[in-house]
Amino acid sequence: MPEHVWQQRAEPDEHLGRWLVDNMPRGLDIELPDRNSDRPVPFIDCAVDDNHVQ
């Protein structure tokens, strides 16, 4: 959400970070993969530099 849209819709003292924490999904049983696994890494061929992503 662009900042200007948030500013239009949010309460005067409501911060986006606080809203995200307060409204995060709860009760989901998400299994995270082992970081040391041999699973393929998506987008490994993408190069990133300071100006753009290829």
C-alpha cells in the first residue's frame, strides 16, 4: 500500500508497523524448510546491482 493511501485511511496516531503486528495472521501452522537442505533456490540466476534487477 502506498504511504499516501495509508495516510488517507489510517487513524491520526496509527502507525503501519503497529497495524501489521496487531493484524498478522495467527494460528497458522507454517512449516519452514531447513536452511541447510539441498532444495533448489528460486531465482538464483537473477543478478542484483545498485541500479536495477536483471
